[in-house]
Amino acid sequence: MNLTANDLDIGAKTIAGEARGEAMPGQQAVAWVILNRARRGGWWGDTIERVCLKPQQFSCWNVGDPNRRHIEALTAADGEYQRALYALLGAVTGLAADSTSGSCHYHSADVDPAWAIGVTPVASIGRHRFYDNIA
């Protein structure tokens, strides 16, 4: 996968927005969902940037989401950004194994989205449930 500076920046910001309070394994799991989508391509897009900014896919980028202003303001000097970038690079380089078993979907354990009803998650990592079996 060819990575651009925008891929790394948007990917790190997405991880920060989606998994800011998670330990490193939780942040890496979100990174793997991003990569799994980019590798599958198609509807999601074929780059980290396109996958992350696809409308209605990562709530931190939704208009009106309180996380959006926060992540847009992050810079490479912020520890939170650096931690999320580290998680992304671990996944991109393969140094962090895909603990999601190829998942392209996840949600917070605090919600029950309609698309997950009756489907068993393949992994539970931190506060998130991961799925590789969503049609």
C-alpha cells in the first residue's frame, strides 16, 4: 500500500477520535479496521484517507460530532496524535498483528447498531466489538 502524508495524518486523527481512551491494543484494532477496509477497497475506498473520510463511516468525522473539532485541531506535536500514529504504523508495518481477524466493522460496546443484531463479534478489544462477518 502506498501511503501519503495525508493517509498517515487522517488515519492517526481517526484513531484518536474513535479510540482516544483505549489502550494501545484498542487503538491498533481500530487501525486494522481502517487498513482492512482500504485493502478490500471497493465501496470504502482504497486509501487510508478515503476510508476514514467516507461519509458516515467513522463518527468522529461526522458533522456535529464533538470529536471532530478536537481531532481537526490535533498536530504532530500532540502526544495523543503521536500515540495514534504509533498505533497506525504498527498495523501498517505488520509489527502489530491484526487482533480483529480481518474485521471491517466495529462499534462501541455502549451501543447496539441494527447492523450488528444477531451477529457474533469475532473480537472484543477494550470498549469495542469487531466483526468480519457483516454482509
